Amino acid sequence: MRVRGSTSSRRLRYIVPGALVMVAVLGGASMRVRAQSGGADQQGSPRKENAIEVVVRRVQQVSRPSYIAVSGEMEGRRTVNVGFKVAGVVARVGPEEGDAVKAGEVIAELESDGYELGLQMASAVADRARDAYTRAKKMSDEGSLPPADFVAAETGVRQATAAEALARKQVNDTKLVAPISGRVVRRGIQPAEQVAAGMPVFTIIAVDPVEARVGVPESEIGRVRAGQAADVRIPSLGGANFSGRVRMVGVAADPVSRTYTVRVAVPNPNGILRPGMIAEVRINDGKAVRTLTLPGEAILRDSEGASLVYVFEPAENRVRSRRVEVGSVFGKEVEITSGLAGNEMVVVGGQHRLRTGALVKARVVTGALIKTRVVADAKTSRVGN
């Protein structure tokens, strides 16, 4: 015989699952309320946001000379291709490529035996012509020589003298002399080689001073004139700076680049500057402009590679990131060309731990109290985000 359960047992089977569902719903609602209340603890108080300690400083406004920034490469002041004026066999070669030479220095010689024999022959002919002229002159003075014969003797001595001088010059031309002081950039001969007259065998470049050859855009060429001071920076020498002056301003634009050639002369007594080096040139136009500067380490990079700084907002004690554009190094700081108005307080210490909107505890300092390592070029400095 099957025994049916009581009515109370059947009701309990339906009531227990329903109670479990209600508990789950109420628990989820409680978690949502806690999340909306800012992560309150069991006593209902909000979680405290920790302030990040930072150092802030107002953007500096300084006056700097106005300049035109261009780039180009270093060149020798003069480049000369040197060759023998006579043909012959090379007897001796002096400097190697890269060696320094001075104007008037003998840098190579040809075998001169044949030319010296030619000089002896020309000298003998000249001596005989001069002797003939002396006798003809005496006879002409006595009236015993026809005028035509005297003219022939006179012409003969001039021709013989000229031939002797030419032969002597050829002997001297067997020695190759450096026409300028500079450095040998090409040596095209070796001893025992046959060379032709006029064939270039050396290339010499004058390297003191050297010149920076740059192209100035049409929009800026009106600000450039000969004699202006210029700063020349050489990246390959660790960013070393040199002083120079504009020597020449081009009168016609390049038809392709639409730039005008400008040459800046730079003293180079130690020979450090070499032709072919890339040069970054700033030509001072004699005026002054106001600019904003910050320590180089205040500038960070965002995820897209753009430069940014953190601007401090005193009313909220929070910071906001702001994109900026940087220029060149000015003194010990980096020039800010856009992105700041000039009255902002910018984080210069502790910025690597920040995010936009972060709560901070700021310590305000002046520019003179900031000790920071400024890299040579703010555009390529390593910064964090």
C-alpha cells in the first residue's frame, strides 16, 4: 500500500527553492549598491584614494634670440683637383689620403732626367744666340752689318731665351706643389706610374674654415644676410656646438626644393669638423622672442608617441595630461612651442607614476630649485608614460 505524503511536506518542497532564489537576488542587489557607493566597507564608509606626492613648477617664460633653424652638411671652403703640368713617370709621392698639407708643399715628383737634358740643350742654344747677337750689335754700331741681319740676330736671341725659360719651367713642373692648405681626400697615383699632363692626381679640400651648406626656405630667406651669427650643431660629434657666420646667401632658388643656398663659415683649427657631416644650423636674425621652457624630464610620451606633460589643478589637487610640442634645447631646459599658455603649474617630479585625473599632493618649487638632467635633444629623450 502506497503512503502519500502529508500536505505540509508537499508545501515545503515549493517554499525552500523560492527562498533560495530570493536570497540570491537580494545578495546581488547589495553588491551593486556597495559598488555604486564607491566600495564602502562593512561600516558603510567609502574607500580612501591615496594622493601621489609630486613636485610642480610654473612654466618659465624666457626671452631668447630669434633664429631660423635649417639643416645641411659640412663642406670644405675650397676643393682643388691637382695634376702635373707635364707628362712623365712618377718618382715620388708624399702624402696619403687624409693627410694634412700646406700651400707650397711638394706632394709628388716626376723623373726629371729628360727635362733637365732639354734644359741643357736650350741653354746652349741660348748662349750661342746671345753671342751672335753681341757680335751683330758691334758690327751694326760700326755700320758694317745690314739692318736685316741685325734684326735676325735680335730675334734669334729672344727665341732662344724663351726656349730656355720654357725648358727650365718644365723641369720645375716635374714637382707637384699643393696650391692650398688642407687635407688630401683623394690620391690617384703611385710611384713608377705614367701620368699625362693635366690629369688630376690629388684632390685637396681646405678645412679651416669649413662651411655648412644649408637650404633656407623662400619664406625665411628675407631674414638672412651675410655676416649674421649662426650656431652649428653636429649630431655625429655628440651634439657639439660651433659658432659661425653667414658668408654667402644664394640669389636663386633651387627649382626642385624651392630653397636658397646659404653658406655658414665655421672656424676649424683642430680639424674636428669634416666635410660630409650633417649640420643643424640656427641663424640668428638679431631679434628676440618670448618662449616657454620646462625641464626635459617633465616631458613624457603617450601611447601614440606624442609628447605630453601633467598640468596640476590646485582647486582639485588633481593632474590632467596635456599634449605639447617641443622645440630645441634652450639653456638647461626644453622649449615648448605649443600646448601651454604659460601660466600652468606642471609636474616636474614624480610624473612617471601619474595618470590623468590622479589625486596628488603637490610641493611647489621655483625653476632655480629644480635639479634635473636635461638631455641634448628633447624630441628624442627617453620618457615614460
